[in-house]
Amino acid sequence: MQHLLSPKQVANAIGASESSLKRWCDQGLLTTVKTAGGHRRIPVQEALRFVREHNHAVVEPHILGMSATDDRKGRRIEGCAERLATALLTNNEQACQAIVFDLFLAGQPVSQIFDEVIAVAFRTIGEKWKCHEADIYEERCSCQIALRILHELRSKQTPPNSGLVALGATIEGDQYALPVTMSEIVLREVGWDARLLGSSIPFDSMANAIQQIEPRMLWLSISFISDESAFIAGFNRLFETASKTNTAVVVGGRALTTEIRARLHYSAFCDTMRHLEEFAKTLRRQAEIAPTKTRKPRKNA
Ligand code: B12
């Protein structure tokens, strides 16, 4: 069920007056829905979009369903990666949430939070694991916390309505869940109906999904390759399937070395979530200018 807020609640969340809030609604800065009794209500995702885009300070984040903040130092990216690594390794989930959600509420692009805070924190954790300063269970536990935070961020996004479907996955044997989940959130942030199929999906199954759903984009995060030749053959076959439905194949991930990439067919390679965001925006603009003629509307799309 949709979580709806009254204008007064949103006003309280950002320390504004109820009349200002109602004026912004009247100006169309906030999209509202009407209750059966004719009262205006604001979906929580819409309130968050407004707050982020218009740079409002949030004084009562819990009203917006965010378990964030207690101070303002977390509103800048600098220093957040180190703090997050420490909070993850000490299993302090509340502190982890505060770091990420503060940045989110402050309007920092999710792509930047992912590239410059979460990925950097995990690099630190990886280094500590390598030097035996962090145990395997601490690394795994950190991943679980990060995934819960990513799922919560996703639930706070406005549902996409562009009709542009993107499917995402990791390849068989690749258990790395964070980058592929981040990609879904980044794509949804720029209006794509991004649907993460999951981790460790065989190429044949991905091909079936492409044929049935005919997405405009397939994104693959490739962090681990067990058999290089089988991967290259399977991937290039998948690219052929994707070409038939005019599906752009976008790839990224630490396992894609320059040598491997030279042997692959794909539409775009991205080093970062920021790159993905920019590419997705461009592709969206192109799709809006020239919708694909062959693609027919699907019941469950
Ligand atoms: C967590 C983790 C794992 C977990 C993941 C669990 C999970 N549920 O996700 C698991 C348990 C799978 C794991 C396993 C192993 N791991 Co590990 N792991 C890590 C760790 C600590 C974090 C990885 C991560 O998720 N980072 C966060 C993501 C978001 O960052 P990222 O991968 O850099 O992604 C960024 C970009 O690459 C890009 N990107 C990535 N994918 C995509 C996709 C698209 C479409 C786009 C646009 C962009 C993009 O954007 C991201 C954000 O900027 C790294 C350390 C590190 N340096 O990253 C080691 C690390 C990758 N692991 C390592 C190793 C050695 C292993 C094992 C071999 C250990 C073992 N002996 O069993 C196995 C591999 C087995 C396997 N089958 O995969 C080494 C790899 C060394 C090397 N030179 O290759 C690392 C670097 C640790 C280290 N310092 O030594 N690991």
C-alpha cells in the first residue's frame, strides 16, 4: 500500500509552514493525490523527490520514513567512505543508514553515493580482509547491511513511468550482489523501469527473458568469471539475441579486463555508476525521440 502524507506532515518534516506546503502543491511542485474525502495527500516517494530536488533540509526524517540523521556533518561526501567502512565493520547498522540516508536526503546523486562512498568503503573492507584485519564473517555481514540499505533506498524511489524497461543480472557463478543492485537503483532514478532478475543467471535464461520481455536495455555486472572462454562464447551469443530485439547491452564490473572486453560485443562499458546514469539518460532521450517500431506493448511491462 502507498504511504501517503498530509501537507502538514511534509511541512513538519522540513520545518516549513503548512501554507507554504499547500502553495507548492498548488504550483505543481509536488504531485498530490486526493483521498475519498477530497483531502490532498502526498506519496512519501514524491515528498522525498521534492526535498532532494529543491534542496530542503530535513529536520524530522522519520516522518518521511527515513531512519536518518542527527546532525549535518553527513551531508557532504568527504569522509563518508571511511566512516561507513568503520560502521560496517563494527556492525553498526544505524550509523550506516544515517551516513547513506543523510547524503540521499541532502540531494546527492545516488550514483555518486555508490561510487564514492559505498564502493570505496568496500574497497577498504577488501583490503582489510586481504591483510587479515577483517574476518570473512565481517565482510559478509557488511554486504548484508549494505543490501538492506540499498533495498530501502529503492523503496523510496518514485515508481518509474517511462515505459522503458531494463533488465539486469549477474552471470552464472557471480555472487556479487552490490553493484548489480546499485545499477537498478541508478536506472530507476533516471526514469527507467529497471528490473533486477537476480544473481548467477545462465545466459540461456537471460536470452529467454530478453525474448519474452523485449527490454530496451540489459545491464550486466560482471565481477567474477569462472571459465573465460565459456563466458566469452555465451556472452557473444546473448548479444546476438539482444540485437534482434534492439536491446542495448550495457556492461561493467571488475572482472571485465581490457583483454576480455576486446573479445566481447556490447553496446556500452561503464566503469562507474555515474557512467551508467549518463548513458541511461542519453538512451532514454533517444528512445523518446525515436521509439522502436518493432516493440509492441506488453501486458506485464
Ligand atoms: C564483498 C566481496 C565478496 C563477496 C560478495 C558477496 C555479495 N553478496 O555481494 C563474495 C563472498 C562473493 C566474495 C568472494 C570472493 N572474493 Co571478494 N570481495 C568482496 C569485496 C570486499 C567487495 C566487493 C563489492 O561488492 N564492492 C562494492 C561494489 C559496488 O564495488 P565494485 O565492485 O568496485 O563496483 C564498482 C565498479 O566496478 C562499477 N561496476 C561494477 N559492476 C558494474 C556494472 C555496471 C552495469 C556498471 C555500469 C558499473 C559497474 O560500479 C561500482 C560502483 O562504483 C571486494 C573488495 C573490493 N575491492 O571491492 C573483494 C574482492 C573483489 N574479492 C576478492 C577475492 C579474492 C574473492 C574470492 C576469490 C575469495 C575466495 N578465495 O574465495 C571470492 C571469489 C569467488 C566468486 N565466485 O566470486 C578480491 C579480488 C582480487 C582480484 N585481484 O581479483 C577482492 C578485491 C578483495 C581483495 N582486496 O583482495 N567477495
